[in-house]
Amino acid sequence: MPLEIGADFDRYRLEALVGQGGMGRVYRAYDARLRRRVALKVLQTTEVDDAIDPERVLREARAAAALDHPGVVAIFDVGAAEGHSFIAMEYVVGRSLRTMIGADAAPISERLRWLVEVARSLAAAHRAGLVHRDIKPENVMVREDGVVKLLDFGIARLSDPHTPVLEDSLGARRSARDESTVAGTPSYMAPEQAQRRRVDARADQFSWGVLAYELLSGALPWRSVLDGVPPSVAVITERPAPLDAAALDLPTLVAEVIGRALEKAPERRFPTMDALVAALEDDGPMWLSDAPGGEVGHPTIPEGGTTRAMTPPPHPAGRRVRPRTLGLVGVALAGV
């Protein structure tokens, strides 16, 4: 059951329920100690049972909290109270990308900038050893000042630097029952994630590709879903039609990068999100300049890794897009 609005939970005063999902509920709350508003994610009681390792909860929360990047929502606190685990995060006022899809979508130039900023944020998270696992429009916010924020590392996994195999988030111990549970959102999952196979950072890249396809075209890449095919099956079996760059007024390069991110086999995608960002930045496209909130540093592609080196798509002669100003009404949202 939801916690009572207006009640105190640990040091937080609950002000409003702003989101809920399979893992728990997100409240707008007031931190009485630090005197600031936060997004307080309270996990479902069923998530805090004997499958939880408290030490791993703290270790993974600290890892996520240490990710200091302007495009990633900050984690302020983690703990347990009244039988619930909780994560206190930066409260973002803005609009989710879900509201930007469709007839009232922003100009292509703005949507391209948002996608590049999400890719940069994911690259930073991956370098810190974190894999998000639930990239979707609801988990990306555009603030009133135009800054793009990636929300909700609530089901993120902390990777072992010596292996691409990832540990379960929030300290869940591996067990037979874990194999029957898939974290994430079916329409945006990588095939290996939907098939309960081992995943690494390239699963986030696939999800980014689905997000990009939908944001730019107005529709998911999985047309078979309209005929009743479950999304978790479509992501495995259906090869999406390439984006029509000319019809969508897109640089051809962008369509090629998205197509590569959507490859079914992880080894056919870019080896890292850094490599994907580098491909989008090939020859300095103008849509990446003058981003709100200051320039975000361009990471260096690390050597080695778990996949072979892959060459980015060639730069086309297509036209580039200049940025435009974003003017949107802000609403309070939080990922779950």
C-alpha cells in the first residue's frame, strides 16, 4: 500500500505520490535535515526480503551516488525505514521524453540534442561500472532550462571490472527464481535482456536505439506489436525498418548510428557508448553545440573491453541541423 501523504518517513515528509511501478513508488518529499525537496523511491515490501544483501545495497548505491555527471540525476541518500528500502534522489522539474513523442514533438534539432545528451550520460555511467537496464522515454527528463537528465538507476547493475557479467541491483543474490524475473520495460529491452541472458553495457545501447527511433519517428520499431506480438518477443524476432532519413529530415549518419545500435547481436553494435557518441559527433555536427547547462565533456573511448573494435559509420554528405531554443512547461515527474 502507498505510504500516507503528509506523514514522516525517516527524515522525509511525504508531499505527493508522483510515480509507481513494479519495483516501488516515487514520492515528492521534503528532506527536513537538508531542507530540500527530493524524489524518494520507496521499494515494494516484496523487494526487501531475504534475497537482499544489505552490504551490496550500500555498495551499489554508493557507486551510483559517486557518478557525478550533469546529465544523471544525483543520488543523495539510501537506507531503510519501516520495513522499506529507499533511495533519495534529485527532484527534477521538467517534462519526460514521453510527452515529446507525437504531434506536439519538438523540432528534430532539439530531439537530436536530447538523444546525444542521453548517450553521453550513459557513456559516463558505463565508465563508472553501472548499467541502467531501463532506458525509456519516461526515464529521461528535459528540465525547464533545457538540461537533459537521465533518471532512475533503481534497477541498475554494478559490473565487476574483471567480467562483463553483472550483479543484480539492490543486492539480490543470484538464485533459480532470479532466472524467471527480467528487470526493465519489454518494448525497450535488448534481445539478450528479454531472453534472460547475460547482459552488459551494450544492452543500454540497444534501449537507447529504441528510444531514439521512437523519439524521431513517433513510433516504436516493433510494428508486429500492432498485430498482437508481445513486445518481449518482437525485440528478439523483428528486424525494424530503417529510419527514413529523408522523410524525417534527419542526417543520414544519425539513421545509420541508430540502426547499428538496434542490431540483435551485441557484438554488431558499437563496442561502447563512447564509440556511439563519437560516431554521432563525426566531423562536428552543429546540433551538438551550445547545449544548455554548459558543455559536457567528450569521453575518451577506453582501450580493450569485451568486444572487438568496430569502425563507426562513414560521415554522409547530408545536411546538418542547427539547434533551437526549448520552451516547455515543466511538470514534476520521476522514473520508477
